[in-house]
Amino acid sequence: MGAARHLLLVNPSAGGGRAREALPELERALRSRGLDYRLVMTTGLRHGCEEARRGASGGEIPVVMSGDGLIGQIGGVLAGGDVPLGVIPGGRGNDFARVVGIPAEIPAAVELLAAGTTRAVDVGEVNGRRFLCIASCGFDSDANRIANKARFVRGNLVYLYAALRALAAWRPARFQLVLDGERREVTGYSVAAANSKAYGGGMYLAPDAELDDGKLDVVYVGDVGKLRYLANLPKVFKGTHVQNDEVTVLRATEVEISADRPFAVYADGDHLADLPASIRVLPRALNVIAPGAAFANGG
């Protein structure tokens, strides 16, 4: 694998432009390790996926410098094949990299790329669209929409800003769930199908989720007062919110979700589908250049 050429796919707008700013450092690090690469600046999700598919079929190893959205979509393209995915964290949240143990610092991430160690991870799929981290709807739909439109709030603060804005206008929703054939009805804030532990820039929504167990951790938050919901938001960054009575965590290989009003389903920060949604897991479908599972920070 060391002799293969890397296809460097960079989203120039990721992280509010930080990916573009960090590109010279990345190229210096790649050259210093003697890694052969071809650079492509992506213009959108579709373009990035097309380039990754073409590069992989030609023997190149796609390496994505972006946020979780493009990483998740390209991971979906590569799922089921033999070509691994390389990741250089370049977005606002970088939750996938955090969980699999890919360093945020470029020199260390390139060293990992040069070592070429891979691990197999599960891939999620919602209404045929693939993702790597967490698919969610309800309150999360509103918060994601606000975060993606924010222009004057940078870094991880955008997620807190979006949550506060969404909470002000929120009213409870009624969700119908089918988990591996078992039906449930829930009234509350949100339902999430977690392939990984984290989303939203370090929020450990599903702290016990594993990327290679062939299961989704289905997390839903029941109806509580807005002040209690707000007071418990900081707990999500440590994963201790799951101890609250209003939070339920179940496990399934497939979950169907519908609701009493329309909601978008967001995954890896992008709008991938709309309710009703069918979400399933593809066990160990993707190889990722990352530390072994025992050494990953969160996986």
C-alpha cells in the first residue's frame, strides 16, 4: 500500500475556510514523507464522490480533508470495496476523526497515513444515502438547519448557538419507531440512529456506540421542560445525559422513523433524507486508515 498514489480531496470551504488555509502545511507534510499524491479541490458533495469513485477505480487511495459531511459521503462510496479511506480532519466538528483516533494535527495525521494501518468500520444508510456518524431528526433537524445557515458564528460555538435558537421555537413531536420489527411511540425532542459515538463537535450523544459492532444505538429524548433540556445540554459533551430518565438508548440493526410533522434527517451535518426514514447498518463495510480499534480515542 505504501507505493500507491493518494488522491487528496480537499473541500476548500470546510471549517469556514480553514481547510484551504491548512493545505500548504498538508502538502509539505506529504512531500516530507515521500507520499505521492494528486490534489483535487472539490466543488460539492457530488463532485467529491465522483472523483473518489474514479480515483479508487484507478488504484488511488482517496484521502479527504474536510468536515464529516464529505468524509461520510465518500466513505459511503468506498463501502463494500477494497480501497481504504484516508482522513485529514478539516471541518468544524471532526467527529469521525475524533472517534477513530485520527490526530487533529496535520503532521501526526500524515504519519498515520504513511503507516497505512487500517480498521474496518460499519456504515449507516438512511433511505439509501450512506453516512458514518449519527443520523438524527426532530429537534436536531431544526438545530442542524440553523447551524448550516450560520455565517457569523465560528467553530464549535455554532452548535450551541443553533441549539439555543432551535429551543426557543421548539414544540414536542410525536415519533413512531420500528426497531428490528418492534413498534414504539415516543413524544419528545429527537430520535437518533448512532453508528458512532459523537456528533456536533464533540457531543457524545451515544457514548456506548461502537463503529464495528454491526448495531445502531438508537437514542431518543422524551418530553421535558425547556429549562431542564437546556440545563442538561452540557452533559452531552461527556455522555452522561444518558443517565437521565428522559433519555432512552436501544440497539438495533434497522430502525424506521416517522413523525406527526415533517422533519429532515441530518447525518454527518448534512440533510440526507426526510421522514419517513428507514435506517440500517452495513457491518464493517469500510476500511479506514486509522489506529487499530484498541488504540482509537473513542472507538
